[in-house]
Amino acid sequence: MDPVSLQTAQATLLRPTAVGDDLARVLQRGQVVAGEVLQSSDGGSVLLAIGRQRVAAQSQVRLEAGQRFLFEVVESSDGIALRIVDPTTEASESQLLRALRAAISGTQPIGELLEGLRVALGAVESAPQPGSPLALLADALARHVWNPSDGAATLAELLQRNGASYEAHLLDAALQNGSTRDLAKFVDALRAQLFSDVAVDAEGAVAHSPEEFFAKLGDALRGELARALGFDASTPRVEPDWTAVARDLKGWIGRALSALSASGKDPAVERALVRLRAVDFDSLTRGERGLLARALLGTALSIGDAHDPLRARVRLASVLADLKAELLRARESAPTGEVRTSVERTLSALESEQLFNLARAEGGEARHWSLPVADGARWATLDFSHRRVDEHHEGATNAEPAHRLSFAVDFSGTGPVRADLLARPGSLSVRVAVEREDVLERLRTDLGELETRLAVGARAVHISLVRAEPGEVSVRPSLADIRYLREHHVMDLQG
């Protein structure tokens, strides 16, 4: 047999010689898994390590012990087979795509996993000693469960520390205390990322180089801020309200670009506007948006409260209270067995959800989170998605910011319920879908009270109630709905 090469790798199939129940759960058709060759013989027999599984297989070509490959699980005439993914393809793939291929199996909702972890804790010790690792973990889990009676403010707080933005919080804290040189490097990278496809040439009416383009953009941005926020744009030492700027930086940059193109169309400005619409600014922390605004305006990259001890303690407490931080600490202290396995499974699923949200952001799609909700003695899972959209109306010069939100939960007393909201300045449209007729009647009875509660600040509210057929009220979005996964063949939609 000839050793596997770049030319033959893509056509190479390995056929597992025995597939038990545990292995069958790992090797599902359409998945791409990473594996290492542990043993190989001249007769074509190989032993692979795929995750925690040892897989005996028959190979068409000779593989060397120590070689690592990506294997795609495919269907063959003899059942399941492993096709070696072309190593040249792997090298050319983005880091996100490679990470998604490795994480595609971690799709269980976080709420369900936390409920499973709670059950595992109770099975090990029904009343753990106060201060023990198990007791600390149980207390930590309870802090991340939302009770509907707690209200919207508590829900917003839990969504902020549900683990999905843990690394962003760490980065934000680091940037707050970073050196000027480190901040400048970060901002340059962020600026290039946002406008990487803006090319300026001699035909440009606004500028003839990227540096000149960004300088003009900064001038236009300062002018827009001065007009709206009421400060003297000609005085360098006068700075705008950075909180207000960071809150809607995408809108400010869009208005600045529109001001640049007021005198006529410019190719660089048009490309920048297209790129701007595709960027998910909500995925950036407020600190990151503030730093980018400072860089565009040519303001010194420093933050006044960077060394404020009180603020530093508040930031640290916020990071430590994040769900992911709690799980990472629990992984180090939890005893071996089902509890630690459950903690690791939950961390893996949480990180998978973070990767899926990056994939959603790549396609301009709504991001998704889930968290546990108290439902009597059990925990239900609340699924939540959010996407900011800029709506263009006929005759309007600027896009109107709007937010699309969806909440879905399956309570034991109501069955599946989904609420889709479109929030515009001064108005809120809500569509509530349920499966059970009795729940629909109860909602109709309470419709007036619901409209009153939502009409905060004289907001116009419109609510529609609909009865959905069984299975139509989805409590969790399908991965097949993520455009990035489909277009990059991360998953087999026929499987």
C-alpha cells in the first residue's frame, strides 16, 4: 500500500469494523470529526482515536501512526464510513470554520444541560455540606436561573452573564487597563476588520489613500456628533459623550459616510456603506465601540476610569459572576464522575453556542442564547434571539433602527409558547403563538393588561395572538437555519 498523500486523501475511505451504540452516537452521518492514527498495520488495519473513542477500521491506503486528519462521516454500501477531508482544504479554511466542524455536535440547549447538572448534583449528594465544591456549584447554578416573577431587569442581567459573552467581558476589562500601544494595535486591527474591503484609488472623489479616507471619515463623524450632541467640533479638547456615541456607533458612522457622499457617489464610500450594513456592532462591547470611535476621531486612546479601584472591582466581580467563569471553577474542583462530566459537557455546549453565534453574525442573522427558567420543581429552557435591523422608509434620509427579538419556552403549564417582537422607536409589535387552545383563551382574557404593561413611555403597542399547530412553535432554532453552516458544508442537510 502507498502512504496517504494530498492527491489521494480526499478519496480515501476508512470503514469501521465494529460500531457500537456509544460510537454510533459519535459518528453521525454528515459530521466532520478530528482523529489521530494510533496504530497501523500493512494489512490496512488501523486504530483511530476520535474524541474519547477508539475506532478500529480498515483503510484503503497505508496510514502512519501519529497522523492527524479530519474525517467526514459518510454513508457507504457497508454502512458508516470515514472519508479523509483533503488536508489542503483544511489549511485554507478559516479558524471559525475549523472550530465549527469540531463543535457541530454540541447542540443541546444550555438550559437543559444545567438542569441535567443540577440532577447530577442531587444524585451525588442531596444535601451537600455548606462551603463544599458541590454546594458552591449548586448555589452558582441557582444564581443563573430566571424566575418569571423576578421581572425583566433580572432577565436582562442573566442574559448579560449567561456565558456567551465571557471572553468579551474579559477583553473589555483588559482594554480598560491596557497601555496606549496595546490599545492602538487593537483599534487598528478592528478598523481593518470593519472596513477591510474598502479600496481607495485615484478615482476616489473623497480620498486617494486609506489614511486620507479614515481622516475624512473622522472629520465627518465629529461633525455629525457636534450637530446632534451640541459641542464645538473645532475645539480638539472638547469630547462628546462617549457613552452616547458607543450606544449607536453604527448609526453615527453610517450618517458620517452619508455626509461624505452628499456631494456625489464615491466608490470607497459606497463600499464602506455596504460593509457597515453587514457588521454586527452589537457583538462588540461598549468599550470596543468607544475605542473605535476615539480612533476615528483622532482622540487619545485612554479611558479616564481605567485605574479607578472601585470600577476595577466592579468589573472583576462581573466577570467572576459569569456562568462560564462559574463552570470553569467547578471543573477544577468537582469530583470525578458524572458531575465533572456534566460540567465539561455544559462548557462544551456553551462554547459551541458561542461559535454558532459567530457563524450567525457572519451571515447577518439573529444571535441566539438559552438559559434555565424556573418551572415549578423543574427547570425549563428559555430560548432568546436578537437582531438589530436598519429599516429604510421611502423618502427617509437615514435608516430607522429597529430590533427583532424572539422568546420561546415550553412551560409544563402552558406548553410551547413563542413571542416575536419588533421594537421600533415609539412602537412595539408582538406576535404570540401557542399550541394549546386553553392557553390562547387565557391570553385573550389578559390581553388588555399585557398591552398596558408593554406601553411604557407612551409606546404604541400592537399584539396578535395565534394558535399554532403542534410542532410549529419552535423552542430552539435549527442549526440547518444557519446560512454559514450550509454554505460552507459544515453539515449535511440530507442527514
